[in-house]
Amino acid sequence: MPIDVGKVVGARLPDLETSWDEAKVILYHLGVGAGDPPTSETELSYCYEPNLKVLPSFATIPPFEAIAYVSGLDGVDLNPMMLLHGEHEIELHRPLPAAATVQTISTVTGVFDKGKAALIVVESVSSDPAGPLFTNRASIFARGEGGFSGQSGQPSSSQARTGEAAPNRAADLVVEARTIPQQALLYRLSGDRNPLHADPAFAAFGGFDRPILHGLCSFGIVCKAVVDHALEGASASVASYRARFSGVVFPGETLVISMWREANFVHIEATTRERSLPVLTSAIVGLRV
């Protein structure tokens, strides 16, 4: 069934109330590779309650359930197996606390015809009693759902910005982040239990030799590398972070993360060491001024 753009654009997904505490933050941090080595002061700041800080990418966790409702919207008939996470952006209106309760309102802000696929953009605003705390913008590719004669241009100013290339010079920093074979099994406990990341038969049905790592897990691993190495651990200095998912990571592989520092931004590119293939491209972290 062709996508009914008139029904889908502006549609509101189910509202969510989400709470987290220190234990959920630590579980997320372990899921994106924190805690190695376990006696490091830096790693303990992610995994031990005294002086616990929160990675900005934790903001992707509270709205995830709402975004998953896209396939059930009136006006679409989507096969969840054909959905890919194309891009993601977070805005941190304030630094994230280690415990909070937020209300999340999610809305479809655009649907774009990419020929062989439809691109659906969902914006989720999460607020606590003091006001908006963070905003997520997820761009979802629905393979096989294009060709409905819809607008094909850039879906939003945020996606246009993800096209910014890294500076034309050698990277200022290049670091490696090792994943462990059970990384996806650990990360899924933070909320994304798609069997593509755990079940070999399901992964094979999706065209993969074995289960792949969640794109938002790679997103978090790269965020941690930027905070640790480019920002000297200052997680609260991150105001925004956006990236395009350009390839998959298999648990056990190592990410090679290149960073370019410019004024109030850090540009990032990430590849796999084992296959030399891109993972995150056109990525950029914006800093508080």
C-alpha cells in the first residue's frame, strides 16, 4: 500500500513516560563499551555511582519505544524487516542527570520519496518538570516503499547538516574502540530487542552472516570516544550530536574513529578496522558555548 503522506506527516506517535536511575545509566554505558579497564578512574566515572556522569548519547534510549510505532501508523503498511535507521540527531537542551522521569512527545515531521525507499523523519521531545531536556530526530528508511510521487528533497535542516564533510586535512585524533563478541547482547538490555541483533536465523533472513551491532550502539561508542579523547571527559559540554549510519558493525570488531576539532564542533568519521568500511559518516558533535 503506498504511503499516505497526508495522514502520516504530522501524525503523533504514542506519548511515553520514561524513568531512569543510576543502574540504567550504568547498564547503557556498559552496553557501549565502558568499563575497560575496570580500575580506570575514567571508566569508573561511567560505571560506579560516586561521581557518575551520563554520556549524551543516553538520550537515544527514552524515546526508542515511541519511534518503533512508526510501522503501525495509519497511512502506512511497513514491514519492520525492511526498516533501516539512516540518520540520527540529538540535541541536549541541558546536561543529562543520572536519574530523571521524562515525558516524550513524538511526531512524524516528514516523509520523502527516495525512489526505492521512503524516508520517514520522527522528532521526539523529552521533557522533565523544568522543561525540554533533549530532542531526538530519527530518519528511518523504509525499503521498497518509495515511488509514491512524494517530495524527494532534504527532509530537514538537520539532515542537510549531516552532509558537512570533515575538514580537508589529517585528523587531529584517531582512536580505536574495541567491541566484544557479546556487545549486542548487552546493549539490547537498554531497550532495543530487535532479534536482528541476537538471533542468527533472523540475521540471515535479513541478509547478514551473523547478528549485527545496533546502529545506536555504534553511535554511543563513538560518542564516548569523543568525550574521552577530544573533550577530556567533559560530557556536559556536548550540545548536539548527529551522524549518518553508513555501514554495519559485527560484534567483536574494532571501530577506528577519526576526529577533527574546529571551533565549537568536532567532526567525526568511523570505520571498521577489520574490513576498512565506513560505519558513521558526516558525523558532528556540537559544543556548548
